[in-house]
Amino acid sequence: MEVKAILVAGGHGSRLYPFTHYTQKTLLPLFNRPVIDYALGTIRRAGIKDITIISNQFIGQIAKHIGSGLPGERIHYVLEEKPQGVAKALSIARPHNEDCRLMIYFSDNITTLELKEYVDEFRSAEINPGCVLLARKEAQPQAFGVAKLDDNGTIIDIVEKPDNPPSNLAIGGIYLFDERFWEFLDMCVRNNEEVLSITDINRIYVKEGSVKLLNIGQDTWVDCGTHESLLQASLMAQEGKLNPFPHKK
């Protein structure tokens, strides 16, 4: 089954003011390329050709930069007129992404991990492959969704931004979901989740026993949502640790 990608590039980028008063945060530079090129590079190298980009009032700037994409790609742009949470944002991308499997990529996250192996496996699975979550050890995981493990190391729950983390395994903002994703999102909405997060959907997969947790070890990701982390990622890009290719010149 085809795997498509939804690249979520919305939000006000308030942690990056004043730069984001005038541009979308994914267009800020990481060394010599904008942030979004590194996210798209990861998606493209994974072999995904159908990509939906969700963004805010700056979507025209993103479309001007990316255009119609590389040869053989299908790029869809959808406008999030005002932030109304994850469910609303993803729902406007839904018409382009039904009857398929999904990579959902929150564009702040830049990773050194190559995902092609996992996407190929996901694409070729004959039965529902569930979801794949990236995790890494964090000394201070309170700012993330955090995996709760049983005595055998199996994930049994995810706790969003806990004061007392059940482990040091933080969940990153890049996910693979099978074709049940929209069904589970609808389930969360029907249950009147007050503030729906991607963690709420992940927890359904956990309860189904359908989660593969990838502890990425030496490979890592950087959340480029603050001035400090953007600088850190820029230094990593300058050192060649982050890869924006392929991209338009």
C-alpha cells in the first residue's frame, strides 16, 4: 500500500520571535538551506512521492520555495487559517491522504536517521503494520511525550509532557501510521478529547498492541523550535550531520 506524507508546518512559531513575525519558521535558515529542506529531504530519501504540506498565512512563501516539487512528485498545499489543534490541522489534509499509509512529520523535527528501510517495510506489509514511533533517551524528557514501558521493555502507554516521567524515552515528532489512522483520529474526536494531541492517537495504537518503538540511539533529532535548538541544528548542518538533499537548486 502506498505511503504518503503529511508535513505539518503550521503554528505561530512564537518561541522564535521576532524572526517568525515575517516568515514561517520552517523557512528560517539551517546553515545554507531552510529548515523545511531538511524535513523534505528525509521524506524524499525514504522514497515518498506524495507530500501534503499544511501551513499558515505564510504558505505562499513555502509554495514559492518548493513549487511543484521534484520530478515525479505530487505536492499538495493546504492552508490552516488559524491554529485549532492537531485534529483540525490534519483533517484539512485528509482529502489527499485517505486509503493509504502515512508518514506524519512535524516540521520542527530534523533527524539524522534515514527512514527508507522502515518506510519500505511499512509499505510492503500485507496486514496493518500499526505505527512506528521514534524515541531517544533524554535527560530531561518533560517537554515530550514519554514512553512508559513494562518490565520486558514493551511500550504500554505514552504520557504527554509529564512532571514525573515514567522513563527517559522521549517520543519524536515523526511517525508512521497504517490505514487505520483516520479511524482512530475520528474516535478521539468523538470521545471529545478537549485538547487532542498526536499522543492521543498513538495511545490507541499502544492499546491495540500495534506500536513499534524505535530507540534511535546514536541517530537523533533536533527540535528546531527555539533559538538555541535552531543554532544547534545549524552547527550540525555545517558539520554535515544533517542532510537536505535532494532539493531544488
